[in-house]
Amino acid sequence: MTTQEKLDIIVKSCEDKKGIDIKVLDIQGMTSIADYFVIVSGNSSTQVDALAREIDEKLSEKGEGPQNLEGKNSSRWIILDFGDIIVHVFHKDEREYYNLERLWEENQDPQEEE
């Protein structure tokens, strides 16, 4: 399965579970940990769990389950590591606090944006 196919499934899963403010960040060349971050948030711990579960189930059905999953017990920030894609499922309050989008956008090469 290609990275783009996985991204499509992740984004659709987030949309299906009414994820808030879905962002796909291309971090290729900025780090070796992954090529993309997907960031999504939910309004409640229940929604955060549902988002993470839906993403996990849909990709696992295709034989692409996560290599690692962190934060499931707290349901405030769940990380699903698919190797080339890392998905951050936040409770909306944690997302505002950590603001990963700003952190990674600030580190982009300004020449890439031109």
C-alpha cells in the first residue's frame, strides 16, 4: 500500500468520525522519523478514542496496522505510528496547548514555500 493510499484512509476515517481540523503535514526532509504527520482533534475523550480506533481498524483491515500506539489509556493525545505516517489524535485542549502545527511549520525551509 502506498503512503498516499494510507493517508487517504486516515483522512477518510477522521472525517467519518467527525474529527476536527484535520491537517496533513509533509515533514519529508525535516526529520527521519516519518514523511507525514496527520493531526486531528476531538471534543471529548470518547471521540478521541473513536478516532484512533477507526484509523487503527481501517488500516489494520488492509494489513497496515500501527507499528506502535501510545496514549490510549489517557485518551488526551493518542499517537499511532505507521512508519511513514504518524497520526496525532488530540483532545482539543491538548492540541491547542502543544500546537504541533506551529512547531513544524516554523521549521520549514522558507525556500520550499516559494
